[in-house]
Amino acid sequence: MPRFAALPTLALLLSTTAAHADVTPEQVWDSWQDWMTAYNGDITIGSERRDGDTLNVENIAMLMEIPDGEVSAITQSLAFTDNGDGTVSVTMAPDYTIKMNADPADAEAFDMTMRMVQEGMTMLVSGTPEKMTYALTADSYGLVVDEVLAEGIKQPLMLEVMTTDVTGTYETTAGETMDVSYVLNAANTLVNMNFEDPEASETAAFSSTVQGLSMTGTSVLPEGGLSDNPALMMSAGLMGDAGYTFDSSASTFSFEGNGDTLSGTGTSEGGNLAVAMTEDGIGYKGTTRGLNMNVQTGDLPFPLSFAMAEYGFDFLMPMSKSEEPQDFGLALNLSDFTMADALWNMFDPGTILPRDPATVSFDIDGKANWFFDLMDPEQAAALESAETPGEIHALDLNNLLVELAGAKLTGDGAFEFDNSDTTTFDGLPRPEGTVNLKLEGGNGLIDKLISMGLLPEDQAMGARMMLGLFATPTGEDELTSKIEVTEDGQVLANGQRLR
């Protein structure tokens, strides 16, 4: 059959599916209750009644247990309206209260009362009872902390987080697992925090504005919902990821106390953050671009100004017990760091050191495995006293770059580890591999530090002797070094045996 002959049949199937892809107010409300109980929630409902096309639910309270405490939420009303086209509109009270009570064993008990507030929110639900899609808009949506108690004593804290011009969608799927995914966008996000303690004569304030915030995320909740053992949940299929991007930010902060003062401003030109959790491990990755900071203290007559083209990090660590090696990694990037001349002049008034932008970056990854499940509280506690918590199998230095005050260090390398041999290197698994390093401008930097009086001559001589031992000249003020660890445990520097 020609491929285009199937198009009318496909269109008919899609239209038939759409005709039956309807949800009712009761089905949407049932889905909400399923999700509440899946997160260890216990629900009480004042009343439910159907008024024409609308299901009205009033005085809803949910109590959820958390480690070392509980969280409760109370809202006055929910309304689920059948629109007659297979979709349901949901309206909520303009605010609802959330209370958190916690009494951790290693910290003081605290109670927090906060409100979720919204204006102009619309929520349109479509899809099927098994898979619902929510389309959201709101003029504003946010959180206000009304009261914080520490050991029963009220704390002088005010905190407000508010987003404006909110749009987005989220999708829930019920089956063997309970899945949710979302995309939320806010034109502006405002954060205001104030703390004032008259007895201690301390005040602190923080204010921030974020433009163009976009948040995304997915999660998979295994059958049976949450439990007190994250390790078992992760092995049963718990996983998720979340992240955000933003276009720009600006913030101000201040502190006064004990005669000291500190204030400042900061801006950035955007950034992102991503977090992922699976049975294999937890990963964090983030970047901030165009960072600028200005800080004023009572001890200095001039502000301290810093700037950075980019700040980024990437972290991955396995969390589960495993006999097979798992991936891990750590990367950091501080790119084109600069500071104001006033700060340079404090230790280099003669402008001896080059004031070029500085960069520090490295990227390390490898293979390792734990003998414990870090998400299991009992096994995590046992990890502290374990003689050997796990094994490392490989470590790679993908790149190293340090540029500072006219000197530049670069490097890369790779090592493998024999965990059956812990005698060659006194209790450590025996490594085998090579690291390559290159230093440019090192002797010039030492000369400048001597002329500034920051580095004594005898220490400078020792530093040069160490460079001569480990490195080989390859150009004008250029040194290279190849450090090798051989299979039989020898350590070589540029072919010369050190061990």
C-alpha cells in the first residue's frame, strides 16, 4: 500500500483517540489524592459536593512524615470544573498554609509556618485518567514564610520568594510507576530576606531578581510510593532529574553586627543548573556567566570588586553498593577572573605582577565502586568506621589549566589501580599510568615574587631545585614533566627513577 494511502486511516484513529481522551472532575481529584498519598501523605477532607459541572472540595488537610519531623498543608477550597470538551479547569484558593515541624537529633528543633500564594492562576487539565496534562498560567505565584521558631523561640526572619508571569505544563502518568514531568517559566523571580535581632544588635538583608527563569524536571516514583529507605526506593526504580536556566540576575546584600558591616551587589549574565538521581549515582552540573561582585566592608575605605567570565562545576558520584566499577567525576572552571586595581595594590603596589585575567580549571573522572549503599542510613553510618569503604579502579585527568600572574600550568594523564596489591604503596592500591605537565613562565613568576619580598631567596632556591628535579627545560622559561608509575611500582620523572 502506498505510504500516503495510510494518512486518512491514521487521521481517523487520532480523532477517535482524542474523542475518548477525556477527563472528568472526579478523575482529576482522584489523581491528586493518589499523588498525595504516594508521598506518604495522610489526607482529611471537610466536604466534597458536585454542583452542576463543578466538583467543589473544601477544607483539605494533608499530613506528611519527613525524616525527624512532619509537614502539613491546609487549603480552604479546590474547584474542578468540567468544560464540556473533555478538559477540566481547576481553581484554588488564593493561598494555602504549610507547616513544618522538625526535631533532628544533631540540631535544634524548629517549626516553620509558610504560605503558598497566587494571583490569576488558571489550570487546564486534559488527557486520560492514566495520563493527564496540565497547562498552567499565573500572574504571580510564590512562597511567604510567616513564622520560624527555634526551640520554641520566635526568630526575627522574613523570607519571600515570588515569581511573576508564570506559564508551563506538567504531565502525570499512573501505572506500574508514577511519573511526572514539568516545564515552568517565569518572567521575573524575586527573593527578599530580612533578619533583625535587636538583642544581639544584628541585621542581615538579601534581595535578588532573576530574569527569564525556566525550570524543567522529571521523576519516577516506584510502586508503593516513598519509604524511609532511599536505597530500597532507588533499587526499585526511583529516579529523577531537575534543572533550570536563567537569563540574568541582580542581587544586593548587607550585614551589621558587633560593630562590623558588610554590604555589596552582584550581577550575572545567566546560567544553568542540572541535578540527576538514579540508582547508579547523583550528578550536579551548573554554570554562571558574566559574574560581577562589589563588596564594601567597614574595614576598608574602598570597595572590593571581582569579575569572572564563567564559573562552572560538574560532579558525579555513585551512591549504591556495587561489585562492578561505576563512573565518577569532578570538574571545576573559574574562567577569566579579575579584580579591581585597588585590591591588587594592597599586595602589589609596584605593579610588578601581570594583572591578566586568571583561570583555574580541571576535569577528573574515573571508575570506582562502594562496598556500602550510601542512601541507606545504617550503611552510611557504618561507612565512617569501615577500613576499606570501596575501591578505585581508574582515574583520568582530562585537562588541567592554571593561568595566574603570567604563569601557565597545563596537564593531563591517566592511571589504573590494582586493588589486589596494597603493599607496594603502603596500604594503597597500586597505580599504573602517566601524568604530563607543562609550566610556562614559572621562573619569571618566582623572580617577581622575590622582588616583591613575598618569597625569600632560600625558599625560591628550593622551589627551583624541585623544578629541576621533576621537570625538563623545553624552551624559554618553559618546563615539561612526565611522571610515570610503572607496573612494578617504580616512579619515574622524565625517565629518571625517583622510587
